[in-house]
Amino acid sequence: MKHAFKKNELSAIVELTKHRSYSTAAKNLNIAQANLSRTITTIEERIGLKIFERDTRPIKTTKFGDQLIPLILKNLEAIDELSAFTENYKKSTGEQINIYAPSGVIYFFSRYFLNEIIKASPNLNIRLNTCNQGGTVNSRGISVMDDADISFTYFSPVNELLVAKKIATIPLGVYCNKEYSRNISITKAEDYSKYPCVLMSGYARNQNEWTFRDTENEMEIKIEVTGMCTVDNFMAGVEIAKQNNLLVLAPQALINEQGDQNLINTLPESITADCSIYMVYKQKAYLPYRICLLSDLITRIVGDYFNEYK
């Protein structure tokens, strides 16, 4: 093609546009200033249009140059994406994959899911890290660790740079120890606001919002509950409720797993509650093959398991 461009030519134009100086641009490109000047002149002569005004200091782009630069940037980005795709495709599944999740998810992942994943893809190299949610997660959305390839959260992130895929919806119950259950009266969702509860961090101080579904009247119910004990994970909350006169909102699967006969689910018959589990990863043009493979396995294996509790 008559007006074909090479990548190094496009990079030279972008660098000169950025710094408006031949000497600085040449230094950053690690080439001689004369070579940079010659490259720009060659391009302009080949296309028959001026990209830069050379009689101004600092150097300015022409009107044509102003319109050309955004197209160059777009094409350089596309070239980088192609290079990244090729490189990622060639990578093996053996490179370590960092997973961050709340302690409850880490426990279930290790006990029920990891073995199935290893059976399906023995070469995956997985590292599990505990990262409980807290602070202002509900108002600001979640964030992920810098080295996280995949994170799990009970909240959908609001950060547009993160991708979230809901992999399961799990039933919740409101539990207390058997002795305390004899001293309270729960006939409707609103009754929970009368009693002290174990709170999850991430909400207003000493207060949580619990959401229920009234299946009889087909309506959603939101209530505020209070308490003086706050945790950042379900497992700790359940242990506290076992030993104290407190109510705790927790996954039914966790309670069933523990098999503790001293815990009573206090939810009225027509009231249900649930929460979602999201798989979160950073937005990329192309995810490495190993992460795509693992995320597909997680979606299938974890989703199938929790669907049994619906």
C-alpha cells in the first residue's frame, strides 16, 4: 500500500506529539535525533501531507496531524492487543493464578470445588488467599488486590474497570442458639429489628440493612438491624451467635456443613433471604487462557453446587 505505516513510524509520531521536542522524543525512543527527523520527513513525503509545523517552538501538529493522531493511537492499541493475544495464547496453564475470597468462600472452595477443578485441569497452578470484605464496601464498591487474577465477593462492584459475573445465588437464614430462640418471638421480618444481631462490616456503624422476600405477598422487605458486635465474614458471625444471645444472617449451606443442632433458623415460613456470589476480575482485552479456563470451570462447578440449595 502506498500510504502503509510501520509501527515504529507511528510510535515516532506519537512520541513527538507528546513531547513537542525532537531531542526529548528521540531520547525516549532511544534513537538519534537526526534519525527521528529523517523518519518524520520520510513519512510526510510519502503521504504528501505535513503532520508537524516545524517552524514553531514547541513543535505543533498541523490540522491534518490533529486528526491523524487519534487514529494512530487507536491502531497502536489494536497492535498491542494483537501482540497480547498472541502471547497469552502461547502461555501454558502452569503459571500461578491468584484467587482472593472471603474466608467462607475459601473454605467451601477448598473442601468441595478445588478437587473437581484439579481433576478437570491438572496443570492449573492455583493460589488461594483470604480477603474478607469490610470498611465501606457497600458505598464505594469492592476493590481487588493488585495481584488478584480472580476475586470472589458477596457484593457487585461499582468500579467500571472490574468485570463481575454472578456464579451463584445462595439461600440465607437468620440463626440463633436454641436457648435464645425460646426467649424471642419472630413472626414477621420486621421483628428482627427488635433484637440484637451480629453485624457485617461495610455498613453504617452499629447498623445493617437486611433484605428479605415475602413469598406469600410477593414483595421485598428491607429492615434495619442493630448490634454491638461486627465481623467481616459469615463464619465468625456464626460462631459468635452460637455462644451469645444474638441473631446472625448466614448461608444455609454453611450451617448445614457444620451440622450444629444448637443453631435454629428463625425465618418465618413465608420469608426467604439470599445473597449472590460474584466472580470478579480486572477488565482486559483478552484474558490469559489459564484464567479463562479456570473461570469457566468455577462457573460450572460452583454454580451447580449452590443451585442444589435453591
